[in-house]
Amino acid sequence: MASRFLKLAGLAVGVAAVGVILVSERAKPLRKQTREAAPRIARNLAMGASCQAVIMASEAPLTQAVARRNVARGRGLRGTLGGGILGRVAAFLAMDYGFYLWHVATHKVPLLWRFHRVHHIDPDMDSSTALRFHFLDMLVSLPWRLVQVRVSGIGPDALKAWQGFFTLSVLFHHANWRLPGNWDERLSLLITTPKMHGIHHSQDLSEMDSNWSSGISLWDHVHGTFRDDVVQEDITIGVDDPLAERDVELAPALAAPFTVEGSRSEG
């Protein structure tokens, strides 16, 4: 009964948080939008739905199976440190750090960039951009996700908690939301924020190659990849290559990984 109550409470908090993000980014926008919102959001929702279908059919059952074996066999980082709070926190952090490394790879490895480019092509950025991924990207990333779960030793419940945190974080830092006062700067010491990720979505490669964190911002601070020196109004969101405008639309975006070069400099 208590477990069911906690799950319902967690769901309610998640729904409320999404509602706050959606309302706030329209009430207090961080950057001026350049395109009509409705068709762009509709494309992003369609892509997000296809990604979710792939995740539910492949990633969700496979990662949960690995997580269950982690607990049963006491393996991975959590198994080494024990099943107490230290082991659980370490596993959670390992999952988040693993995504930092994967994110860097999606920009640096030509094959991976072909798919990740679809996400960056969005010419404006708001919470719907968090959904704009190629559905095959979910399969391409699956082997690494399984490695993350196995090495971290995370258990099934903690994995669900990390996934919930990660989902809310991705929606939050893609939001076109100007946080009040200097809260963006304060929060960026701990988590990835809209200003941080806005810089990462810049067409300028020197700016794009920063702020790789997707959850906890610690990794950018540790690796020296954190930037907060770019004025948001000066950022041009998107990808600077000859085919970017074509690949904004849904059908070309789905075909794009097979019709473009892998190098970012070549488009």
C-alpha cells in the first residue's frame, strides 16, 4: 500500500513539474522564437512518440532485466559498495556520468552524430525539443545503456528513479524558460539548466562543444566543459550545414542519418 502511494505521489509530482515547465517557458521565454510554434511542436511530438514506442519495446524490458540481475548477483559498482545508501548513490551517479560520456560520443563519433544531428537541427528550442530524436537513435544507444546499467549495478527501483529524474531534467533544460533572478546560475552548480543547454544547442561549434551534462552538471565542472559566458540572445539555435533547413521537416529528418555525412564540419 505504501509503495503504491509513493508511486502515485511521484507521478503527481512529475505531472505537476511538467505543467510548471510548459507554462513558465511561455510566460517567461529565455530566447525569442524564430519559427511558428505549432508545426514544429507537432513534429517533435510525433518523433517523441516513435522514440517512446521503441524504448518501451526494447530498452525498458532489457535494462530492467539487467537491473534485476545486478541485485540478485550483487554486481557492479553498487554491488561492490554494498546495497546501502552509498552504493545506491554511487550507482545513480554512475548512470548520470555514463550519459555525459555518451553525449560527448554522439557529437564526436561520425556515425552517432548522423542520428544525434536530428535532435540539434530544431531551429528553435523549448521543452518539445527534448522529444525530437530519431527513433533509431534509441536502438543505437541501447548497447551503451545496457553497459551503464551493468557497470553501475543499479537496481530496478533506483533505475526507475534515475529515469524519472533524467526525463524531468531533459524537459527542464531544453525549456525556453528564463528563470527568475540568478536562479539559473545557482542551479547550474548542481544540475543542467536552460541557459547551459541553450549554449550547447548553438550553431557555433565552440559553444556546442560545451555543457554536455544532461542531468547533474558536476561532470562539466570536473571536465572543464562548463560555459556560462554566452549571451542567450546572441545564440543561433540549430546546426550550421547546407542540409539543415531541409531536415527540419519530419520525413527528411527521419531519412537524414542515411543521406548526410557524419562529420559536423561537413554537415
